[in-house]
Amino acid sequence: MYWSLAFIGAFLVYGVLTPYLVILIRDYGFSHSALGILLAVCEAMAIASPFAMSFFADRFGRYRPVMLVSLVSSLICGVILFQSNQLLLCAVVLPVLAFSYRALQPLLDAISTIKLGKEGNYGKYRAIGSLTFFLVVIFLQFTPIFAPKTASNIAFWIILSGALSIVLMLIVPVSYFINDYDRPAAVPPSLNVEHFPERGGATQHYGAERRLWSPLFIIGFAIICSNRLAMSPINNFLSLYVVEHLKWDAVGIMWGLSSGSEIIFIFLSKRLIQRFKALPLMAFATSVIILRYAIILLFPSSAGVAASQLTHSICFGVFHPAAVAFITSCVPPSRRALGMSLYLSLGTGVPTLIGNLAGGFIVEYFGYERLFMSFSLFAVIGLLLYFITRKHTRRLSQENNP
């Protein structure tokens, strides 16, 4: 129950900010190119945030104080945005907001994978987070009160979701957020299997001495970066595409379709990873991004976008748990927050920053079709990278064990 409350708390905030942050910025009157630059600045702050926050979480082994700081900071930013409509103030507060809330997921992923251990089902609780996200975006789509169509209304929901998240995090016992695992010397395992030390029994070595930037890890990390770069227009410009290009007031519905479709695959992710392994699943999910863009480009309509959103079940629902499993198998519990920060900052944040910066200019000068077409090429690159190196993965896995 407590892990469920923790994931619900984290994804209340994400359910407001992920679909509506770009709408909030646009409502202040920024052009597409300026919007892209501001989103890139926000992403740069979001990249730094997990590393800064995880330093304290890993150093002291206590995660909840750091997560509460993130939530309180997000709430304060929401209050400022709600009370003011000044353009300059918005440009200053939004990067701080991004720095605050984007540390939540890597920290929660880190401590939950440590505490749940090898036998725990991370995917089950992450699916609860996705369900929370789904319910939030559907609620915001149809709420008659403070409809999230203006910057001030969106700020109101940032405040409310932040306050509720703080309450839920305080309900969860402190012991759930303390990393109290022993840290023995280790013999590194295969990258395709999760290894954790078990309490009350023989110690399983989890690779504390493993070389992090091994050839196989670099390959997997490159696939992660390619996938996230390919997905950046979907994550950051689809809301505007629906509102501006299709003239359809259905941001919540579109995000509801994507987040709802991913739940079952995230819930079943443990079985999928055990059956197919992490890297092949990451490559498969990357290939589906190509299909996703093809649907949008061939059917530029509300029905086409709706159909493309359903592929999120694989593009993210399969990819994210597989990527977490891959990173988890490479990083010991004592540095798990750092590992999740590498994934969500360098593997996700940097590609998103590049996508935001370039995407705003591409939309302004060439249109949404060119944006989707050009970024689909990164999915092709990620897929080719996997197939080129697939025959060598077994050898590289053995070389990874010093």
C-alpha cells in the first residue's frame, strides 16, 4: 500500500506538468522558437536536478527529505505562476519548477528498486503511477472548474497536485525511503539479469566493482538516447499540434490514451524482461516509434493522432521498464540514485533538450510534419545500432565482468 501511495504522489505532479507545461508557456505569448528555447532551458535544469538531488540521497541514504524539497519547491513555483502573469517572471520561475519536480521520478525509481529487491515487482507499482497519470489528465480534460486552458488555471493544478503529493509522501513510513542495504564487495553479474543482495540470507553480489561505462553499457545507453530523442516531439509538441494544427481541444484525451495504454505493459514488464531481456525490448520499442510517426503523417487527423497515441503502450510502456532494468543491472544499490539520474538526465534529459531547442525552430519555419519526419530518423538510428551490435552483445557482456 505504501509504495502505491508513493507512486501516486509522484505522478500527481507529472500528470499536470507533462501535458500542460507547454500550454502554460504558450499562453504567456511566447513564439514557437522562444518556446523551444525556454523548454530547452527547463530541460537543462531538469538534467542537473537529479544529479544534485541524488548526491544527497546516495550520500546519506535518505530519500524522503530530498523528495519533499522537490515537491515543496514545485508548490512554491506554482503559487508564483498563479499570482503573476509577467513574462520575465515566468521565464525565471519555469526553469526552477523543472529543476524541482524532475528529481522525483529518478529518486523514487532508485529507492523502490533497492527496497523491492530482485523478487519485487517494480512494474506493478510503476503501473499505479501510470494509472494516476491517466486519471489526472482525464480529470483535467473534463473538469468544469479551473479548466487547464490558461496559465493561471494550470498553475492552480500545480499547487493542488503538489500539496496532495506532499501529504501522501508524509504518510509513507520513513523506513521506505532509507537505503539500509549492506554494501559488500561484489562480483559483477550479467547485464541481462537483475542482482540484489538479499536480507537474512546469503549475499548476492550486485556488481559494486563493475565498470559502469563498459562497451555493452555504452551500446544500451546510445539506444536509450536515440529512443528519447526520437520521442521528444511527441512529449513536448504534440499538445500544441493537437490544439494549433488540428484545432482540437483534446490535450487531456490524447495524453489519457497514451498513459492508459501503457499501464498493462508496465504491469507485465517483469515477465516480459525475464522472457525477452532488456536490450531486445528496448530495440523493439524503438522500432514502434517509426510506426507511430508514420500514422501521424499518413493520417493527419484526430483519429490518426488517437491511433498513434495507443502505440505509447510499447514506445514507453515496454521501453521504460526495460531501460530501468538495464540500468539497474549495471549500478549497485549504493549508487542507484546516480544510475537512475544517468538514465533520466543524460539518457532522457539531454536528448529532450536537443529536441526542444531544435523542435521549436523546425515547427516555426517548416511545420509539424517536417518535425515528426525528421525525428523519426533517430529511431531508425537506434534500431540499426542494436542490429549492428547484436551479435557481439554476449561477448561484450563477458568483457563487462572485470
